[in-house]
Amino acid sequence: MPHTKSAKKSLRQDQKRRDRNRAVKKALKAELKKFQAAVTAGNADAAKTEFVAVVKKLDKAAARKVIHPNAAARKKSQLARQLAPKPAPAKA
């Protein structure tokens, strides 16, 4: 346990930040699951709207330094590839 006044305040701040970060990550995971469900169901319109919502959550989380900006960019790229239509196999 902290002894000094500044250490006690720092502990309070850390707990607040941790709770806030956990809430943001939990909401992000929920949005990702909605997107995955829409993609799996094959509903293109729903998947597109969910994609926009997920990208917004990822950008906000990255801006607030909850997740690393590169991790957000990587995840957005992965999701965009899932959203893109699959190319037809080339005939030889």
C-alpha cells in the first residue's frame, strides 16, 4: 500500500484509468463480435455498418492510447479484408 500522499493519489488515478481502459476494450470486443456475426451470416449491409462502427471504436481507442495505434491500423486492415468480396478463381 502507498504511504505518501502523492503515491495514494497515483494509485487512485491508476485505478480510474484501468477501469476506463477495461470498459473501452470490452466495448471494442463486443463491436468486433457483432461484425464477425454479420460477416459469418453473409449479410453484406449489416457487415458494412458494423465495420464502420468497429473502425470508429478502434480509432477512438487508439487516440486515447488504450490500444497501440499500429494495433488499431492492423485490426482495421484485417477487418477490411474480411469485408471485401472474395475474388472468383481464375480459369486456366
